[in-house]
Amino acid sequence: MAEAPYDSDRLATVFGGSGFLGRHIVRALAREGWRVRVAVRRPDLAGFLRPLGAVGQIEAVQANLRFPESVKAAIEGADAVVNAAGIKRQSGRQRYEAVHVLGAGAIARAAAAQGVGALVHISGIGADAASRNRYIASKGLGETAAREAFPGAIVLRPSVVFGPEDDFLNRFAALARVLPVLPLFGGGETKLQPVYVGDVALAVARALDGAATGTTYELGGPEAMTLREAFERTLDVIERRRALLPLPFALSRLLAATTEFAGAASLGVFPKMLTTTRDEIELLRHDNVVSAAAIAEGRALSDLGVVPQGVEALAPAYLYRFRKTGQYASGRAA
């Protein structure tokens, strides 16, 4: 796709722009001709974002969601704002409520106060303020906080996101490299609809360019699959054979609690790859796929002008390193 001319008059501020999804959003906006201001806690560690655009097109500024004045300063003069800030696990001051709820509210209030034209808020399929799961509830409350302050906010709810730096397929492959048996939490029958990170990023750019006619979109890839199928496809790509062991939810929660304790007690020495949280287990109690209502009402990825790309087409390009001999692996399974 040809890149749009660099338009120095259009400025978008992206919160969470140095993260897995955020960096792809920054790239997509730069390609669409936006000038991008990336609001991060440590701008000195975000220099890798600059080559994603033309000289001077992307700049990193300091902002902390716990300090409204820094949020306000990061948004000043922006035409659009994207909130891609999020955490998968709580640690220290990085709590679900602080980032997903209070942070979302702070961004939306600052955007509204400064007359920003558009706000895109990244949430997740299944977000529910009434959920007993802390993560899911915080996502739902974050949507509410954003909409209360900025009623016209566009909410994008992706399913599990995959791509070169993901913590999804990469994690499965890494586990397969060191474990002879792989656990299928919750039995492995939960349905997922993996969506490519680049497609989500392009959806953000399309939304800011006026393609969004609704307020909440559910973003999924071209195919739904169970957790077991996701493991099996990963094993096929990396050419390894591993036993898959279905674990009921009760045992899954117990194992997750054990790894959480090991991580805390070891002060971070216990491998993060082997750590699973109880919140992550609870997420598997419900399917994570685009709803029939979203499809019928024109609130899916294709309705933003994005043709979704699938796991089988893209995953081999970055999972090959988990084969026994990398890109030089033979067709023989390990």
C-alpha cells in the first residue's frame, strides 16, 4: 500500500504507543499521513518508533495516566487521540483500575476539554463492567469512563491479537520448545477469533479518517478457533509434536495461583513464560469471538474497510525461529 503524503497539519496523540499494538497503530497513522505524538512514561526508551515515519513525523513525549496535567500536555493541539494504553497483568502501581478506568477517563476528559475531533478507545471483546473478572470489568468500566467524558468516542474491541511480538502464538511456541506436555486451560474448548495486529492498527486509522459510522466495533480475524486448535496450529508451524493435556477450570485456577505465587515469591526470577494469572483463566470461561449482532449491525472489521488476515497466512513468518533449525528446518516434525 502506498503511503499517504506527510501532512504536518494533522496531529494524533497515541497513548500506549510503545506497546505491542500501540507501535503498529503509530506506524499505520504515519503511513496515512498523520503527524504522531506518542505519549509514554519513558520517552527515552521509545526512540525505536521514529523510523516508523518520515523525519520529524513521530515524536515521543512524557505522560503518565496518574497525572492529569501530563495527559493534558500530551493532547494539546491534537486533532485526534487514540487510547491504546493497557496491561494484561497487574504489577506495582500498574493496576487495572488505574490504567483501564481512571486512565481512560483522564484521557477522554482532556480530549473533550481541548476540543479534539475524534477519540478512539481500544477495549476488548467481552468487556463488561458487571463482570466478576477484574480485567473484564475494568475494560467495561473504561469504556463507560471514556464515553461519559467524550460521548462520541469510537470503541474498538479486538479479540486476541496476534503478530510478530505477540504474547499469544509466540508464547505457545516458546512453551512447546521447553515442555513435553502443554496444558489446555479450561479444557481448551474456548473459542477465539485471532485478529492480526496490523489489521487492528489499520482499523484505528480508518476510524480516524471517517470510516466509522457506529460507536462500538468488534474486531476479529477471518476464522474462529478453539484454544486447542490454536495450540495445534502453532505446533504444525514450528514442526514439533507435543502432548496436549486438557485441564478443568478448578485445576487451571490452582495452577495459575501457584505460578502467580512463584513469580511474586521469587521477585521476578520465576519465568514469565510459565506464569499464568487467575484472571487469564477466568477470561477463558467465555468465547472471545465477534458477536452476531456486531456483524448484522455493520460493526465488524470489514465495515471499517479492512480485510482481515488469518493466522495460517502470517504466523509462519515469525514462528519459524521456534523450529529446531529455524528457517532451515526440514519437513520432519521434531
